[in-house]
Amino acid sequence: MCMFDSLKICKYSLYGGIEPHHLVEFLNFITDWDIDLKEFMQVGERIFNLKRLYNVRCGISRKDDTLPPRLLTHTRGEGRAANTLPHLGRMLNEYYKLRGWSEDGIPLSSKLKEVDLDV
């Protein structure tokens, strides 16, 4: 999604059949570059991590990664998740791990190196 934002392309175009590989084709055609889908996705991940680093520098932390109180306190009445609440702490731990971030939501140096942001 960071690449959609960077290229100023509406995310709803996904519903019209535009897929990431189309964006790569468009970008290569317009810029005369020759990047592939893997590099395109890595650029998006680099942007996402840069945004997080900026937010961390501005004081954003794990406490700010939350859901609306209604979702954390009101159980649903039917369906497979009836009478349950999300375990936000566990969900954040898993999300941060998948992102390559610390338990506090800060990108790890290994992740920064992976997306060419190691300084």
C-alpha cells in the first residue's frame, strides 16, 4: 500500500483489477527503469519502515498501536468469534515479529539492513 500512496494511485483500483505487477509495469514504462516485483515490494517495505522510524522518533510507541475501545470491550453476539475479545497484546507481538520489529514496535537493525536502511 505504501507504493500505491507513493505513486498516487487509488487503492480502490485493486477492485478494478490493478495488481502490484501492473504497477511495476507502469513504473518501468514511465521511468524507463527495470525493477522487478520483488524490488518493488522491498521499496514499499522500506517506506513502511521509514514511516515507523519517523513515528518512533516523534514518540509513537506500542501504547499507540491500539484498537477502538469498543472493539476491545464489547463482545460479538454471534459467529465464530462470538463472546470473545481480541487479545491485542498477543496480536501486536505477532505483528511486530512478522514486521521484523522489537516488542516495542521499533524496527530491528536486521530488518533495516534487509530493506537497505542500515546506517
